[in-house]
Amino acid sequence: MKEKTIEQTFEELDQIIEKLEASETSLEEAFACYEAGMKLVKSCGEKIDKVEKQMIILQGGAEDGDA
């Protein structure tokens, strides 16, 4: 299974938010949406951390090459 991109994760979060904001969403469905959303937020945070670490490594490599 291919991993979702950060953009795809944000799109899915937007859909969950729309469901949570809908007045016809039951309490049980709202809890399920909340749980799914929190998993997506955690996943997205991990992906962003990974990209930040890669950028730091690349910046460090660029600085070493300049010296």
C-alpha cells in the first residue's frame, strides 16, 4: 500500500472536519471521525518531522561543502 502524501492527508482531514461540523453527524460517528482525524494529525506530524530532519541534513551538507 502506497503511503499518503502530506497533501492527501490534509485533504482527508478537511473531509473529516466537514463531517464533524455537519449537524446530522451522530455522536458515535463524531467520535470515530475524531479518532481517525487524530491518527491523521499524528501521521502528518511524523511526516513533517522527517522532512525537517532531511532539510537539516541537506543544509549541513551544503555548509560543509562551502568550507
